[in-house]
Amino acid sequence: MLKKYHFILLILVLGFTACIRNDKKPGREYMPDMSAHIAYEAGSDNPFFKDGKTNQLAPDGSMARGKYIYPLSDTDYEKSASLITNPFQFTSDEINNEGKHLYKVNCAICHGDKGDGQGHLVQINKFPPPPSYLTEPLLSLPDGKRYHTVMYGKGLMGSYASQLNHKERWLVLSYVKKNLQGISTPAPATTATATDSTKTN
Ligand code: HEC
């Protein structure tokens, strides 16, 4: 009887003293791996993944927040005319400053400062002249086709999808249309089917 009583007392004493909070004496930890896990360095081997690497690619179809998804493939040039419209309303300042800068940096070397297709590369005979923006058919080229060309390229012109994000593409195209072609853009159609975002490409 006495022994049983001692045993219960021991359990109680241990129970009440085991969890005394004292940062200096953390006490014993049972299976520490449960709380302090092994952190793998980004570039280190990792036995938990099939390819043995810690750095894993994002799963297929995942997308950065706010990223613009262009709904058409590279063969949908014709469709782009009716499906893609400019979702932005840029101020003249934005077009005259950033838009012009983007044009000078990325496009003028072929299309020319004035858009007549006489850029520096053409002048020095390194590139055949691109069609002039100042005459047909480019004067009345639908916005969607312009955007599609900047996304995927066309003929000798390469894609600018990786150099310019969604907003920059429309900004540079707005500069071409407003400042070089002298066409004032009507308010954007509300029927745009594209998912638009102002944050990233
Ligand atoms: C390396 C030279 C080069 C550069 C740089 C270049 N383009 Fe072009 N661009 C061309 C050529 C060549 C064409 C004619 C393509 C065709 O119709 O085969 C063209 C055509 C176009 C068209 C008409 C597309 C159509 O659908 O008919 C637009 C709009 C255009 N470019 C915009 C731009 C913009 C905006 C930039 C800068 C972001 C740019 N280009 C940079 C060579 C260039």
C-alpha cells in the first residue's frame, strides 16, 4: 500500500516539475527531430525528391501572382485582331516618356526614330527595311495584331515577350500609334477577353 502511494506521488512530482519554464535550462527533448527539422540548402542534394535535388521547378501550370496570360498561341495571329485590345489608358506623359524610351531602346534600330523603317541597321545595310508605320497596311493594322507580333515576332522580327512585360508592350505600341502614326486611340473596349494585370508581364 505504501509503495503504491509512493509511486503515485513520484508521478505527480515529475508531472508538475517536468515542464517548469526556464530558458536557461531547456531540459531534455524527446525526439528533437520532430521540432528542429533538417533544413536543406537550395543547391544541396535531397533524398526526398525523385530527381534528388532540393530546388524544384514550380508544378506545371503554376503562375506568378498577377502575371498576364496571353490567351493565344503563336499561330493565332489572325484571331488576335478581334480578341486582343489595349486594356490600358496611358497618359500622354507615360507615352512620351517611358513609351518613347522603350521604342528608342528596342525598336528604333530597325523601324527608325520616325517609324519609316529606316533604322540604323537598315542604314548600314545590316537588315532589310521593315515596313513603314507611316503607310498602309500598318497604318490601319489592328491593335491585336500589333500586340501579337510583339509577343511572338513576325517574319524577320523576333519576339519581344521576354524583353517587355505586358504593360510595356502596350506602352511602346501606344507610342507607335499615337506619336509616330498620329492616331489618337479611342477609349479601350470593355469587351477585352484577355486577363489583364498592371503588375508584371
Ligand atoms: C530586328 C529588326 C526589328 C526590331 C528591333 C523590331 N522590329 Fe518590328 N518589324 C520588323 C520587321 C522586319 C517587320 C515586318 C514583319 C513581317 O511582316 O514579316 C516588323 C513588323 C512590325 C510590326 C507590324 C506587325 C504586323 O503585324 O504586320 C509592328 C507593329 C512592329 N514591328 C513593332 C515593333 C516594335 C514595337 C518593336 C520594338 C519593341 C519592334 N517592332 C522591333 C523588324 C524589327
